[in-house]
Amino acid sequence: MSDLRINPIGTSQGILKRAPEIGGVAPEEGVPFGKIVKGVLDDAIRAEQEAAAGIDQFAAGNINDVHDVVMAVGKANMAIQLLVQVRNGVLEAYQELARIQL
């Protein structure tokens, strides 16, 4: 149990001071929606690749800390969930526009 690492989260790390980013793009007026969606997709792909690499490294015995692998898999899961929610929102908006009678 001597390998247990707990890092405190606080304002000193700047986590609470940054503007939230979606897909690597800070929310600003005039940012194309497609750029945000592409960023979310790229983040999900990158997170999934990092998780797969971590699982492979752990299975090969190159990683002793399971925590890093679990965190990478959790991050990939959240990125995919965000991507699915963005897709659902786009589909819902499209369906709403299709219901409008001209």
C-alpha cells in the first residue's frame, strides 16, 4: 500500500479558474459548431486509444499502478458519453426542425 498516491484538488492547480472547454475548444461566440463536435470526437478517440494502451501495458506487466488504467478507462467512458449526448442533441434539433411546417 505504499504506492498509494492521493493528489489534492484545489484552486492552486487552476482547475476552478479555467473556463470550461468542450472538445478542446473554449466556449466563445463565433466558434463554428462543427469545430466543437470535431473536438469532442477527437477527444473521445484519443481517450479511447489511451485507455486501450494502458490496458495493454497493464496486461503486459509494464504498469504496476491499476489506478492509472482505471482513470484512463473512466476518462474514455466519459468522453464517449459526451459524444453520444452531443449526437442525441443534434438529432433532436434536426427532428424538431423537420416538424416545422412551412
